[in-house]
Amino acid sequence: MTDDVIKLGHGGGGLLSRQWIAEEISTRFGQSGPLREMDDGARLALSGANLVFATDSFVVSPLFFPGGDIGSLSVHGTVNDLAVCGAVPRWLSLALIIEEGFATASLRRILDSLQAAAVDCGVQVVTGDTKVVRKGQCDGMYINTAGIGEPLPGFALSPSRLQSGDAVLVSGTLGDHGMAILAARESLPKSDALQSDAAPVHRLVQAIAHLAPHVRFMRDPTRGGAAATLNEIVADQPVGIELVQGQLPFHRAALSLAEMLGIDLLHVASEGRMLLVCAPEAADEILATWRRMPEGAGAACIGEVINDPGRVLLRTDFGGRRVVDVPMGELLPRIC
Amino acid sequence: MQYITAFRQGDAGRHLVQQIARWGAQLADAGRTVFLMEVCGSHTMAISRYGIRGLLPRQIRLLSGPGCPVCVTDAGYIDAAIQLAEQGAIIATFGDMMRVPGTDFSLADARSRGADVRVCYAPYDAIAIARDHPEREVVFLGIGFETTMAPVVALVREIERQSVPNLSVLTAFKLVPPALHALLGDPEVRIDAFLCPAHVSAIIGALAYRPIVAQYGVPCVVCGFEPLDILLGIEQAAAMLCAGTPELVNSYSRVVRPQGNVAAQALLDAFLEPTDATWRGLGTIAQSGMRLRNAFAHFDAAVRFDLRETPGTPDPACRCGDVLKGKIAPADCPLFGGACTPLHPVGPCMVSAEGSCAAHHRYGTAEELGP
């Protein structure tokens, strides 16, 4: 790493994060074995049984935000990592790191929400740990969950399966979670319409299990937004992706705030959406299936796979083209 | 009216692109190529974001001007802000100042090393920070052109009104018209028309550009930041260049009035006075900056903390100055994309999303992308 201290940007999901993982994690742990795939979860084989294993930490601030809280988020985050690996989520571990002085009532609210989310997702919390740190050593509370899921038959997901002409689908509006958090954290002008999209995506995956062979790859666009996720998918691949500007689904409230701050919604995190690349002949059926479900009501085809190695492009409404870049690190609002 | 979509309609855009192509053909017949400078960083950003450069005929070229306030902020100013932070002050700043390189560090680097640097979404946020930390000095970084000057000066007025003893402003204000004069006075620079800034013009008024049209015969079109605004501005500038009739056109009349925002001008005049200013890449331009008048000097962090700002020493290989003057395209700089990237910017044009190098790096050049 060229930086001699860790910056916020190293956790932002953008270029800095990628560089840090490539140089410090992959070199140590990813040379061989499942981590080499750098997927959202690891596919493991154990005495004949196949598993998917994933983990995620939750440090969201504020802990309660429009559309969710750190409790439900810590279930959805790991459930979604398992789901986009084509697995049915089964078990979760739950590790709580709590700041001294944290209100018990808030903790109960968070745990209630976590429990409801686990029931909704059909996962059991089967092991856990609680640590309390001194005042000032963490920001209220942090949660880590790890999850084990059982692979659905038929999915063979890998970016290397992308072919020119494949369809790129998204299950709903992009960037709502990041904008809702930003608005809540920074006390920006609020609108009731601006809600986090935080939700589980496992039902979206299970609903299209019969089309599994047509699905090339799935990923949930969290930190770094759809831009970072799509760039990760095509990195080092012989193909690229072209998005069509007019087909990108954005919520009006999120778009208004993003425009005001000079932030590109393609760079902003979602917590309940899925990006999926599939053979073109399966696209309509997947979209129709998703649109019948509440969590997929806003699903759209946003582009296609093209013969342009490793790049994500966007075709504008005027017919112009531009590169969709990976965000740097932190999202910094522009001055004017 | 739905403002986000109204000025991004594809049909209207394609119509303008066709009209611009006709002017391009006329220029081609005459063997001419014309250079339009978009002055403002938000124009540069929008041009890249909507792929506009690739839609223009070869005879109409866009140059990115010096209108990104972050880009033209001198390294010495960043050094001074970091020095204040190291002395224990809380630095409150607009977000995109964070990554601007100083001589050794950026504010983001300084924060990772323990400096207390906070991103504000509006200048008034600094008052809340100062109220929350009465035992510490808080310094707001007041940079920017006429657009941002007004809210920062409003902050100064508020500091005075509310008697906030521990809040001051480190200013590096810059004025757009003197920079345009300096560019046109540089014999190495060729600019055939200006796309004048949108929000700066909302403050200073469209008539502020009349002397430029009169003195240099260069058409000026005040245009907004939406893609249709920019295409319309290009179309109007090209039309004037083809006809040989340079004029001042205000095509952003939904926001910009001929006289500008008179209340904001009065506020600026009450608090500020002109001064020479150092522009990163362009050097010192006489009377191109503004500073707090003596009566308000106690709100000036440079005075309060007796700061001596020394101009930064830019990397000699960095050609940001030539990019800002429109002499070269970003990709022509030897550092572009190699030693200088948005992740590790050497020069200021790579720092802000509005910077012309950053915009070219992020969104690709027209040549790279093709039609």
C-alpha cells in the first residue's frame, strides 16, 4: 500500500478498497482456495456437502434510519451475500460490539428488528458473542454477522460466463439506501419519500431458480454502488457492459438529493437490490417474475454485455457515451 | 416543471446536435476550426457525464477553463489549513477540498493522521461545530468564486450577529471576469467563444461579460449546467462564430438576470474588497481575488492566527496550468493517467470531480469512446 495510514476511503468500496484488498488481503489469504474467487461468499465442500459461507460487518451511522436499522441491516447484508451466490440462507452468527453506556431500550429495539428480519429470511441465529468497549471506543454499536447457506441446484455463477449480448438486470431503484443514510446522518433536507431500500433479496433468487442455468452472475450493489459492482464484474474479463441511461431506475427523492450534492447515484450503495447478468432469452421472464414481487416491483433491464474488455460504459439519452468509473473512496459532495 | 428531466430530454438534445452539426459543416467549408471554452467546472463535469464532446463535429472543440474553485486553490492555502489543524483547530470544509494536494499532504491525509477535519454541506454547519466545541477554534475554509462567496460571507455576517467567538474563515476567494481577461490577454491561448458560468452569473449578472465581448470580440453565452443548456450554448456560440457577430447571449435566463443578484452583490461589497490572488496553474492575477475588509479582519483566520501563506511549489512536470488555460488537452499531459490519477492526484485538475483532468479520466475522452 502506498498509504502509511488507513483512510476512510479504504472502506468506501471504491478504488482504494479494491487496491487495499488486492495488496494486503489477497496476497496473504487469496492465493489459493475459495477466497481467490473474491465473490460475496465462499463456496465450500465438506464431506460431500456443499456450503456457501459469507460474513459482513455493520458500522452504519445513524443506527436507526428511514427504512431500517442496524439490526435488520445486519441480517439482510449477510443473507444477500449468500443469496447472490445462489444459496438459500440457513444459519447466522451474531457478534455485537457495544459502547459502554448504550441505552438498553435501543439495544432491545435493534435486537427485535434483527429477530424479525431473521424470521422473515428463514435464517436461524445459531452462535454469537457480545463485547462491550469503553466509551468513545466505538460509535454506539457495531455488528458482525456470518452466514451459512445451502446452494440451490443449477446456478453456476461466474463473471467468466458473461457473453456479448447478455442482459444486465436490476431488481429496483439504485442508491436509495446510501442517500437515505446520508440525509439522516448529515441532517440534510428530508423528504418522507426518501427511504432506504434495505431488504432481503433471497426470495428474488429463489423465484428464478428454475432459470438458474441462464443466469451468468449475480451481485448486490452495496458500497461503491452499481458502478463499483459492475466494474468488479467485468474487471479482467474479455467483455464489458454498456448501460442505457434512460433505463436506469432511480427514485425521484434520491435523485433530487444526489443532484443537489453533485453525487452520481451509480456510486451510491443499495442494501436490498440485485444486479443480475443473464442470457438474453431469459431476461423477460426474470423481469416479469421479479415485478410480481414487492421487492422486485421496480425491476428493469439496464444494459447489455458488449465486446469491450473490462469497461463499463453508459449510453446517454443523446447518443453520447461515457465511462462509468469506480468511485474513489468516500463520497464527497461537491462545492457548487 | 420536473427540473431534473426537463433539460435532459433526448429528442431536444438530438435536435440541437443536428443543428450544431450544420454549423460544423459550414465551418468545415470555410476551413475553420473554432475553440469554445467552458469556463466552469460544473460545465466540464456535465459535458463529460453526458458524453457531449463526442457528439460535436471536429470543427467545434471544447476547452475546459479555470472555473473549478477547488482546482485553482493554491497548494500554499492547503498547507496553511493543515498547519491550523496541527495547531489544534477544527477545520470545516466543503467535501471536495479534502483530496486537494498541498505541498506534502491533503486534508484527507491530515485527517487520517489525527487532524480534526470535518466536511460541511453548507457554510452555516460551521456554526454548529463551533457551538459544540466552545473550547476550540474552528476555521471554515472559504474558497470559491462569486457563487460560493455569497454564502460564506453570509456565514461571516452570522458569526458577527450571533457573536461566535471561536469561528473564523480562511479565505481564498476568486473572481471569474479577471481570469477571463487574463486568458484572453495571453498570446499563447486561443479562445473563440466563452460558455460563461451558470451560477457565478446568477450572482454577477450576465452584463458582467459585456466588456469581454466589446474588448475582444469574443462571443459569450451564459449557459446552465444541464445537457440541453450546454448544447444550446454551443449551438448559439457556433452560430455567432459562423455569422461573425459576437454578442452576449444569456441562455440561462431562468436563473440569471442581466444585473445579477443585487442583494448578494451588496453583501459581498459590504464585507469584501478586491485583492490580488494566486491561482494554481495560472499564477498571480491582479485584483482577481477578494478578502475581508479591515473592519471584519478579526473573522479572517489568516489575521487571527497570523498565518504567512507561502505559495505552493507544484510538480514541474504537471501541466495543469496549460490545461486550465486550454493550451493542451488533459491527455496531452505526460503525467495524465500514469503518475497522476484521481486516486493519487499530482495536479489540481485531477482532484475535484469537476477538474478537467478528473472528468476526462473518469468518463473517457471522446477519441477513446467513439460515436
